Amino acid sequence: MQTNFRGRDFIGDLDFSKEEVETVLEVAWDLKRKRALGEPHPLLRDKTLAMLFFFSSTRTRGSFEAGMAQLGGHGAFIDSETTQISHGDTAKEIGEIFGRYFDGIAIRQCDWDFGNKYENEVAKYSRAPVLNMQCDIYHPFQCLADLMTIMEKKGRDLRRKRIVVSWAYAASYLKPISVPQSLIVQMPRFGMDVVLAHPPEFNLMPDIVEQAKEQARKYGVGFDITHSMEEGFKDADVVYAKSWGPLLTTADKVEGKRLQDSYKSWITDAPKMKLAKPDAIYMHPLPADRNIEVTDEVIDGPNSVVYDEAENRLHAQKAVMALTMS
Ligand code: CP
């Protein structure tokens, strides 16, 4: 078990080794059990976390704030729009200053070709760890919760289990590409065969795909890409289908929406779920465009684990906060 976490940032999924992720999951399950038993676990008494948001959130905000309170500390919600960041506070200034006020700085900054750079710049100047609540490249806490959920449903040994990470149509907005990118780099380390399915214009970042292939080679698992949703779903143990924007194809939102609208058939519905294994689980980080991205029948159906998945955000994040901020 690797336990050297104190003071470390968690910005990219591979910032923690496989053994370190295993430690995080063990701590997360311990904290989940303690919460179920009503057993106090004030591991971060008197500690504070800055929760800096540049983008809206339901689950991330709620779970980080509740998590800090359950650990005996305090999570301070800070909306970038109502701070002097909107009048010019730099990433360096945020790192230097918040790093002195707080014991951790959690940031959600998803702006394309900016968010990850911003978080790393804050981290460079902060004496407190920086935790990535989602950037333009990664959503590592979502991925930890996803891994935890998959292990709860499919067992700790995930070798020869097949996950399809699929694009799905959405009408609401062009969603970030961070969730599928985190999934394809993290899941091969735990033995899963990964199939990435998306229309041709919805590529992920080439260096992230290369990293995923490298992890797949290292851990002796499969990594395949298909441009057919049906092909991707075949024989899957885990169906993880969500929308993302065509950010590698166009930066133009109108063109992006036009492209997105040309793939309305990419919905997760019962006939497509039938292509997967009968006991396949359906996952989505939420929010989902209901009856556009996924039918009510699937997301509310017996194979859906979306609420357990959302719950595990709390436990996984508490584990990382307790390990890095204590
Ligand atoms: N899954 C997720 O990150 O949800 P929020 O955008 O609501 O935080």
C-alpha cells in the first residue's frame, strides 16, 4: 500500500500511481462504511478547502462541501464571477494567496485549452494541494468514483471486463471531453478492455488516446476505437455513454452544434443496451439530457447505477482530501 499523499496535487488521473489509486479506494470504502455506521471521522478538523468554480455544478459542489463538513473541516464555495478574478486576479495570485488561507484548493475550470493550464499554474504557486474538480482535459474525481462503482458492481478484479466509453447525442450544450478522457487513461490500469465509440468528428485529444494505448499495452488489455455506437456496445460489461463536444474538430459553437445535431441516433436506449451483456451496468456522470442522450427506460432501469455512481463522488473525494490535506 502506497501512502505518501500529504501535500500532493491531484490534477491528472495518472498523477497517482495504480497502487496509490488502490489506497484511495480502500480509504474511500472505509469512509463509506464509517458514514453508514454514523461513526464520526473528523480527519480534517479545522482544515479548510477553497472550492473555486468557473463553471456550474450540482454533484461536485455538493459532494466536496458535504465531504469537508463530514471530515470536520469547512469547504468554502467561491464563484469566480463574484471574486476579483473577474477583474484580473491571476492564477499565480490565487495560488500564492489561497495557498496561505486554505489547506487545499479545489478548482473547476473547464475552458477549452485553458482550464488545465490554469489549475497547474495555481498549483505551481500554492503551498496547499490543488485538486481538480474538472478541467478541459480531465475529470479525475469522477473517474475515481466510477472505478469504485464498477468494482462494487463487478468485483475488484476487473480483468477481461469490457467497458464501452461511448459518445451520445445531447441537445443542451457542447459538454467537455474530460470524462471520456479520464476513463480511457485510468480503466486500462485496472485490467478493463476499453472500447471508445464516437462519430468521426468527436475525437479525443491525440496525446490522451496515445496515453490510453500505452496504459493498455502496459497492463495487457484491449483498447479499440469504433465509429459505431452499436459496435461499441456489443458484449460490454459496462456501458458508459455520454455526450461531448467536437472540440478537436471545431472551436466554433454553431458548427459544433450542427455537427452534434447530425448524430441524433446516438441515444442509449433499450435496443442498444440489449447488445451489451445482460448484466451490463449503465453509467453516466450526470447531468444527462433525458430522452435525448439516454431514454428514461435505461437511466431509470434495473441496469442503471447512476445514483450509486454519484454517491461515490463523496467517498472518493473524502479519501483524497483526507490523504492529501491532513
Ligand atoms: N458529474 C459531475 O461532475 O456533476 P456536476 O457537473 O453536477 O458537478
